[in-house]
Amino acid sequence: MSSPIRSTFKQMMNEVVAYGSCCECGSCVLVCPHNVIEYVDGKPRQTAKPGGAFDFCGISEGIGCDVCAQVCPRLYPREFQLADAVFRDDPAPHEGVFGRYRRIVAARTTDPEVRARAQDGGVVTTLLAYGFEKELFDGAAVSVRDPERPAHPLPKLVTSRDQVLDTAGSWYTYCPNDLALEEAAARDCRKVAFVGVPCQVTPIRKMQQADPAVLHGEKKREQHLARQTKFLKGFGDRVTLAIGLLCTEVFTYEGLMVEKIQGEMGIPLDEVSKFNVKGKVLIYKKNGEVVDMPLKRAQEYARPECHHCGDFSAELADISCGGVGSMDWTIVVLRTSKGEEIFDRLVADGRVETRSMDEFENSMKIMLRLAQRQHERVPVPPARDPAWVRPPFAMPGRAGPGSSED
């Protein structure tokens, strides 16, 4: 990223939003320095000039800005193109189809309170709680239950162990966790743990790696440049640890939750305690009953935007976590020295127990297969070379040096 490439607001609105690849992370809205766009029905919308063209930004076409486009995960640089920059000063010894990493283990919490609420092994919840206890974090950007819509998540900044416990579990519908960083800035939190799916981790890394030189222009006053630089870099600089969640796709709330589960299956959403996906969708009711649904039925409600993502395993995170192919255990991919250090502290303090991946051979096979498939499924936008959206090692039979396939 030595020579900055400046994507534009117009490109973002046409090549991402209109094209249908917008993942709805909300990062463009978060970093907009001039209140030109808002998050409306899950997408960025130009609201500064009512009646104006959807792809028109007066600031962009006047003095110049386009901060929003620099953090969009669907514009250059894409997720795999960022890896060299992210790991430049902290190289990982291994690389495979699921990215660069130091080691992979299976782990689960030793805290019974966390285990009772956890999705799988409870590693993420335990890590966040530990971070607050040891004052490693002063905030965590996560998703929480929507008090007005059951089984629906909202982005939220939490600041204590008790609040963390309420965030355990996943709802499998999209939640723009990046927007929680607005509250982090308002509360001046400077050591934030960010938890999100791959398309939410990528914008964080783009903020952290962005070169402010891309904003320079002859028409721009110093105060404009300072404000734009602050919004481009400021939110990402507050994130001290990025925890990525393994993800192939998520489902629409109205489709899966309201229409299918509540409507067709007759399960009131306010009676659901949590969900899980293990080859099928598991619906846990508050009365202890577990109802399952074929995964193929749920996939009828998958968001089409998710099929534009080539990153299954959150390849740019410090730590990637997911329950792939396992029950009651979390598969943990340690990618950076920072991530490895805090995880090793959890183990040393007895907060989590671990097992070798030799005992989770099926999980490794599934993870490799899903990562490969996700790399290859990304549609190539019009007039783009396939190399623009797909990593060079995403080819059958090529795992990369140091991977567990060797």
C-alpha cells in the first residue's frame, strides 16, 4: 500500500451499493466526516441533498474527501490484498487457504457461568471478560439483544464483565458492529476489543492501514484535511484487539426469524434463548427444548450480499474463533503475536482449557473446505480482473506453506 489508491464515493455507491455487494457493515457511515450519508435500511444513503442523485457527494466532487470509500470492504484493497500490510511488522509463520496464522487450537471456557450461555466453547466471551478484569480493554464493540425485537441483534459498546455475559451467543442475522465504535469515540475509549464477522474486521484494518496522503488536495484547507484524517484513522486506532468470527453467510431477520421460525414453525421469538448451526440449525428454547431445522431450508433466507465475501475465517483478525465442526468447543486461530499473547494468558490463568487440533480432524477439514469455497465463490464485478477479488492461492490443491494440509 505504498502508493495510495483513492476510491471514490461515486464508485462506492455504484460498484458496491447499486451492484449489490454492500455487506451493510456501516463503516462508510461511521467515518463520514461531513454527515453526507446515513445508515438507512441497512445501506448507506446520500441524505445531505434530498432529491439529488444517489451517487452524488458535494464534498467529494468539490474540495475532495471520499473517506467512506477508503474503508469499504468491497473496494480496493480487498481483504486478501491487505494481508501483507497487516502482517508486515508481525509476520505469521504459516499461511494456508484460511490465511496467515501462528497456531490453531480447540479451546473452551472453564467458567460455568459463561459455559451456560456460550455458543460453543465460550472463548470469545471469556476473553472479553478477562480483558476487562485485567484492564486490557476499556470497551468492546459487540452485538447485543435488541430489547424491542426478540432474536435480533444491535451493535453496542460494552464496558464491563457483566455486560459481556449478556452478549454471549449468536443470532445469525446481520448486525453492523462497526457502528459501535461511534460510542467508543464518544466515551473516549482507547483500548477497544472489536468482535465481528470478516466483512466487519476488514474495514477496521483498512482504517488502521490507510494512508492519509490519499486525502491531500489543492482545494482543501488544513481544517478540512485534519477533520477527514481524524475520521479516516480515529476509529480504527481505538481498536487494540480484533476478534474475528468464522462466517460463511448470515440470514435475513424478516425471512428466517419472522417468516420461517415464528410464522411457519410456530416458535415465538421471545421464547428462543439462542441458536447454533451444526450441519443444521438448532433453535434453543428457554424451556430447554431444542428444535432443529435443515440448514438448506435456512439457506433459502441467506443474504445475497454475503456471497460477495471471500473471507470465511476472518483472515485479518488477531484471533479468529468459531465452532466449526465441533460441539461445545471453539476452534481458535491465533494470527498475531498480540492475539497469541492474550490467549496464552487465558490458558496460563486457567480461564480456558485447550486440546490439539489432532483431536478435531473433522473441524480442520470443514474449515479448509469452507475457506476454499468462499475464496472461489466471489462474483467478479464488471470490467474487473478475477485477481481483484480472489487471493492468488485460492486454487485447488494449493494450501500454502506451513498450513495444516502439508
